[in-house]
Amino acid sequence: MIKKDNQHCRIRIRFAKNDALKFLGHRDLIRALERIFRRAGLELAMSKGFHPRPRMRFSDPLAVGQIGRDEVMDLTVVAIENPEQLQGILNRNSIRGLNFKHVEILNDSVEKLNAKSFCYEVTIPSTFHERLKIKLAQFLACKSCFLQRN
């Protein structure tokens, strides 16, 4: 069992939120993760205060309707047995559409989560391909482009 003296252990979990859960909001995802962690027997470190919550940190939430192939979160636990074993336990206790890909123990020197970049994939129906090529060529030919946000 890995546990630091009078401290908790931070772990980084990489997971995928697949098509079956694309309409699940971020708060619902957090509740589902809490239940999965409890079913897996993880002893979670809790926040202090009137309404304690598990100490979880996400890079950025996914919008409703999006899937995530490589999402990342940090979780603070009281103790952890084996990260490789934990990944299997989490997957066995998971819900359909949520797949745990990697679990690692973080050293104290590892920074807290802070997303530096995102990669999006957009599927465009074939009926729009020709029109998109024309619009994209026009856009790339422009010296400047002004956007108005509503």
C-alpha cells in the first residue's frame, strides 16, 4: 500500500467518455465517477468544510454532446495499492461509455492539471464537402478576418 506519512496520495487518471455518454453533463459525470470510485473501494480524500466532497480536479469540462477520447483528472486518495490493478478495478466497476485508460501515482513535483491545448475532430457530411472547400479557400485567401460574437 502506497501512502505518504500523514499525507494523501495524488493520482492522475486518464479516461474516455464515449458516445453512450456524450449527453451526460459535467456534474453528472462527477457524480458517476464518485460512485465508481466508491464501488471500486477507493478511500477518497475529502475536502474540509460543511459539505465535504472528494478532492478531484479536471483539466476542463467537456460540453454536453461531446465525447472525450483522452480526458484527464487528478484524484487525491488516502492510500492506493497498485495503479495498474486499480485501472482494471475501475473498468470493472464503471458504467457503459466510460473507459479508464491509465492510472499513475504523482510525485509532489508534478504540477496540478492545467490544459495547454485541445484537439477537436469534427465530422462533416459529404454533401457539404465541395461548399466547404470553396469557403475554406476564401477564408485562407483573406488577409484578415473579423468575428462578431453574439
